[in-house]
Amino acid sequence: MEAKNLSKENLYVEKVELNEQPYDKKTITYKDTMNGSSLVFYMTDVVKK
């Protein structure tokens, strides 16, 4: 699991990738993250509406 651009200002998630593919679900299950999966959160200071 990794959070890119994380800082005191960048508190909001801009996008999420699971195994280098866009992840659009609202929840992340244990099954989704198993077997060496890569989960990356891209952080921003702008609230996504």
C-alpha cells in the first residue's frame, strides 16, 4: 500500500489504483488486496465532488 503526494495539505484521495489499474469501487475488500497486490492512493488538496 502506498500514498503518493501525501502531505499535511494533501489529505484527499484523487484516485486509487489496484495492480496499476483504476479502482472505482467505494470499498476495498481483503480479497482484493491479497496475493501480492499493489494498492496506490493518489492524494490531493482538492475535495473531489
